[in-house]
Amino acid sequence: MMGTDRMAELLIGQTLGFDGNPMTEGIGVARHSARGGVLVEAGRIAAVGEADALVRAYPAARVTDYGARLISAGFIDAHAHYPQTAIIASWGKRLIDWLNAYTFPEEMRLADPAYAAEIAARYFDLVLANGTTTVCSFCTIHPESVEAFFAEARRRGLRAYAGKTCMDRDTAPAGLRDSAQGAYDDSRRLLQKWHGLDRLSYVITPRFSPTSTPGQLAALGALWAENPTCLMQTHLSEQTDEIAWVKSLYPEARDYLDTYEAHGLLGAGGLYGHAIHLEPREIDRLREVGASLIHCPTSNCFIGSGLFDMDGLSRGGQRIGLATDTGGGSSFSMLRTMAAAYEVAQLRHRALHPAELWWLATQGSARALRAEDRIGNLAPGMEADLVVIDLASTPAIAQAAARADDLWQALFPTIMMGDDRAVAAVWAGGRPIRPGPARG
């Protein structure tokens, strides 16, 4: 039944959704219509089908016809650092050098609530312009940075995930250190304020083992046990010298993952960014608990971290999401991130299909966030977070798409060469938040 508070919206164009995971079930699970429709009502997808049938079934709906443009679930960025917005694409060496030269000095600035609010607004402007409707972000140690992120996401009606980054070891600069008790107390207070408010979710957030003492990791593990509906995010095995650093700080640990596992920070709601250089025991344990590995290909290439084993890990049953990792990643665009994922997989002798790449940036990342029942797909009952893609957004893309024999040949040039010019419209929570074509 149509609600009376807001007119139902019928969006018409090409549509793309999924009935399963193409990484493991084949590309036949993709659901494409050349002239499809998405009915949006009260912030959710009410129906998906052929356009003509939906027009007949819902004559009172207000129609927006996007022509040959592609309507998809909005992109989901499963690992980002919004406080690093201003330092994206800064020249650097290895991870630790880059953190000390750029990241930590910039993150200190977000103690200022006004600056944190400025960066949060700029960040959401940038990601929405690139078709990303949900992000999972690290903040800084400052509660003000969390307040700014959630306030801005709430103002825009977005589904968003974030948490206070916790660091209490002297490997982090003095201006970015808290304490085990302070991290617990701040995180608990922020969690109680924001978690479950509107479309917001708090994420317990130790930066990574080298910047936390065992006491802080244990405190955050206790907080997670007390709040099991929260996710937990951190970093894992990004670079080989980072792994050696962890071994020197935690000599009793079996491996990097054990520094989390021993302190209650391994579980089904865990999000482990990068996960490139994994030991066999780590791979087995991550799969056993149903944790999520978050692939950050532009960052891994930009900082020289290594090549994520997408093929082996996906075939091995791992839950995998895709992410920009801005600002270590070099783009706010999930299109560019898909392109980088394709290139990294090619270097590991696996050509990812366009259906697999698109799934990773939508339903795959939603699944990593344990939110696949709410976002990341075109299906009735899902929250209406949508992106509309112009498959001929530049002359180079248009001439390639014009030669296509099917959707995948038409879509692949946009994956490889597309940017914010390809994003024709964005809807969040059933509302248009970027200009689209004139209504019919």
C-alpha cells in the first residue's frame, strides 16, 4: 500500500541487482533489465521489475526516467579514514613513514570541532558525488571527530558506520594518544549516543596493534563483548615491515591476528582492513569466525603494500568487502577502486568479471558490514540508497560502450575509466540528493 506522507517514486532505466554472489556462484546470479524500474516508497524499495509493468501497476507514482542510464544500489565503502580527506594523494614512502609525515599531524587537527565539522561535510560531498551512499570510517582519537561525522551523516539521512580511533602506545605521537580506560569510556559514551540512532552504527575502533597496548586492546575487547551488535574495525597484515613491528611489540603472539584474538577482538563482526600477507592459521581462523576482510586496492598500490589474494580468499570462503581507504587510498571513487581491484587481480592471474567487481562494491561490501539485508542490492524491502550511472559519461567511455554487445561490455569501460562524471544521480533513504533529469 502506498503511504500518504510521501508520493511513491518510480525510477526507470537499466537496472542491475544480484540474486547471489557471482564470486562463488557465477555471473548468472546478476539480474539485469534493459528497461527496468525501481519503485521507491517511504525510504525503501517497494518493487523491482520491468518498467512497463510497474508503470501500469502503480499509476499514481511519480516517474523519473533515466533512459539508458544504469540504476544500481549505491556504492558501499567498507574502510575509510574521513579525517585524512585533506591529505589524500600526499607523496610518501612506506606506511609508517606516511603515517608520521601526513596522517598523524592532520588527525591532531580534528580535536577542533569546527575543523572536524568542515572535513566531515567536505568528505560526504566528495563521496556522494562519486555515488557512494554508505561508508565505514575511522575517526580520530578525539570524540569531536566522531560527533562531527555522525552529525553530518544524520543530517544527510545516510546509513553510516564509524568509531573513535583508539591509540595509547608511545608508538603514536603524544597528541594522538588516549589510555585504555579513556578509550573504553569515550567509546562507550559515543556508542550509547549514536549506535542505532536513525541510520547510524557505532564501530569499535582500535587503529591497529602497534599503536595500542595489550591493556587497551583488552578494554576494547571487553566493550565489544558488552555490545555485540556493534562492528569492530582495525587493520591487519598490510605490510611486511608492519608485521615485523607487531612481532617485536607482541613477542608472545602466534601471529598478527593473535594480537587481536587474545584480547577479544576477533569475531563475526570484525572488519580487518588490507589482510594481504596472511599466515595459513590466520586465514583459517578468519574464515572460521566469519570475519570480514576489506580489500583496499588503490591504497595497497599507492603505499606499496602488496597484492591482495582476491581469488584464493574468495574461493576459500572468506567474506570480502571493497574500500577506498582514503586518504591512504588515492581516490574517493568506488569506480576507481573497482578498476584497481581488477588490476591487482590481473597481477595475480585472475581477471575479475564486471559483475564480480560491481557486486564487491555493493552487495559484497554490505555483506562485509553485516548489512546485506538492508543495503547493497536492488530488491524489495531494501533501503532505497541508489546510484544512477551514465554509461557514456566521456567521449572515451562512450565510444567503447557503443561497441558493446551486452551489459558487461558496456559497463566495463565505466569501471576502468569512470569518475564522478559518470554519476548522474544519487538517492539516499529514498530521497534524491544529487540533481537528476526533469521528472516525467
